[in-house]
Amino acid sequence: MSEQRSQYLLQTPRNPDTMEVEPPDSIQVSRADLLKDYGLHIARAQHLAKVLGLPPLMTGQQQRKAARER
């Protein structure tokens, strides 16, 4: 198999349009973005459960809160 490299757009003095580079080893994501995405997934799962007539899905936080109130 031949190795295929992707081109990423970068600003460089040699070639202002493109430069061949390896993909990054790691990507940083903010906690706020992760929490926002998590909230959207939970809301979607809760909506699907409601549409399908299943009992409401509770997050771990909601379960702990309900356990404290008992």
C-alpha cells in the first residue's frame, strides 16, 4: 500500500497556499464545547425516548438529585 498524504492549508513563506504536513497528534477541545455537545446529545436521546413512548431518560445528575429528595 502506498502512503497517501493530505494537504492542509497553511500560511508559509515558501508556499502561501498549501504545504504537506502530517495530521496533528492531538486536538484540544474546550470543556464548554464538550458540555454543550453532551447536552445536545442528551436532549436528543430524551426526545427520541418521548417520541417512542419510552419512560423518560434521566441523566446521572438528575438521578442523584432525585435520590437526595427521597
